[in-house]
Amino acid sequence: MSNTIKAIVINKDDNNYHAALSSINSQELPHQDVFVDVLYSTLNYKDGLAITGKAPVVRSFPMVPGIDLVGAVTRSNSNEFKVGDKVILNGFGVGEKHWGGLAQQAALNSDWLIPLPTTITPKQAMQIGTAGYTAMLSVIALEKQGITPDSGDILVTGANGGVGSFAIYLLKQLGFNVIAATGRVEQTDYLKQLGAAQVIAREELSSPGKPLQKERFAAAIDSVGSHTLANVCASLKYGGVVTACGLAQGMDFPASVAPFILRGISLIGIDSVMRPKADRIEAWQRLANLVNGEYLNKISKEISLEQVIDSAEQLMAGKVRGRVVVNCQA
């Protein structure tokens, strides 16, 4: 392994929080059983919070952010992976508690890793990233609750975000009729290209509403939380299902038990961080079968490590659409 590598490093000194592209000695990497050359990582909302310091997601310093990555194994003390294997990582506190993917190399626990499906490239894996993986987990959860295309309209909130845009695409691929809710209605054409049959303004859902509302949706994938999630629950049809996988509006849930009791709805939490390995493998295999390269290129752009900090500022300012893929070896 090279002695010097490039990495985004976050430090906090006397309450002075700062992130910078740094050169570090590879010997500083944590002690883990698998070492990889990081081929690609991504810039997610949580990474944006970490890099800009807008929320205390980083648990220890110094920290290398990057909550997901795809890499090639360069050294392994694990029986599961050998040198040259391509692996994916999502979650497990990487980029928050453990050094993450926004670096040229990473040291990782083998329990956090799964093999890269053979039908997708490393870049495609990060074009999908944690956003697509989370969307797939949500879709699988709806399917396991018996939701089918015949059930009725499926609502996707936060539709222009990474999870939302992927959820629209995946649901469309599976034959569902998708309603997209967004704060950027000027992006209606883009959302319809992804597969939305109809686009509504987020203001229809984002303010306090009645505890029980007109039955509109058979199911929903929500990445927003707060009043939006409460209104979604209140608007589900009898037996409807909503997955909660984000908190862009807030982590509060100012709702009523009425739709749960009177309409028998279900609210399912989607955790993408500590998911069992079998679930991760299932989700990634489904993604590899459903997603095509043309779509991935349409919803993503590629940057280098040098561009990460500026891009994080743009992300937090709401100026980024779709996926940001980081080529860590560029």
C-alpha cells in the first residue's frame, strides 16, 4: 500500500470544526481485517452534514467521512474476501464512528462488506449508492406487506432527493403507478422521465393536517418525516403501508393513532445502517437486476476528492439534484 493517500479529513480543535482535503500516511488507517483501494464513494446528505458541520453526526475526530464505498481488496485477514475482490459497503457507522469512503484507501471490518454483484461496475454501484440501496429496501418492505401494482397509487416524498428519485425509478420498473411529492415542482419533467405519473407540491403535505384525511395512496415511501409523514399516514387507504427512511423535514412525528386503528395502516422503519448481510445481498442483487446504465448516468454526476467540500456546501444549500459519485482515484 502507498505510504501517502488523499482523504477528506474532519477535525475539531477548541470548537473550531473544519474539513479539508489532506494527505495522510496509510499507516494511520484503523486496524481492521480488510484493506481496500477505494474506487468510488458518494456524497450523501449525511456526508454533507458531516463535512459542513451543520449537524453533529461525526462521533470522533479526526474523521474521514463517506458512508458508502466500493473498493478492490488489497489485503485481507478474512476468509470471506481475497485480494482483488470487489466489495461494497453501506453504513455501519462508517464516516461517523469509523473512517469512511472519501479517501483513496480504507480499512474495514469484513462483516460490513458484501461482494459487488458481477453484473454492475464499481461506478454503477456508487451511482446507486446508499440512496438506491435504501430505496430498494423500502420497495422490498412494501412488497413483503403485500403491496402490488394493483393496490393503487404509491406516493414518494422528497422525490428530487437521492432516495426519492431512485424509489420512483424502481417502482416504475416494477409496474407501479407513482405519485411524486417535491419542493421543486420546476423539476416535474425530470421526475416524469424517471417514472412519476403525477407530481404534486410538497406544500400539500408539509403543514399540520387533520388526523384522518381522504384516502389517496395505497402505500408510500417517505424520506421527509415530521408533518409530511403524519399527513401521508392520514391519507393512506385502508390497509396501506408507508416506509420511513429519512427526516429531511424533521425527526418529529406529530401524528394521530387514528389511521392505524381505523384504517389498519402500517408504518415500517427502514434502517440501512446495521442491516443483516442477507438483506444487503438481496437488495443489491435486486438493484443489479433492475437498474440500467442509461438511467444511472441520467441521475448522477462524477466529481473528484478535490471537489467534495465545495459540492457538500452546494448539497446542503439544496442546489444538487440526484446522485454525486466521487472518483477517489482521479
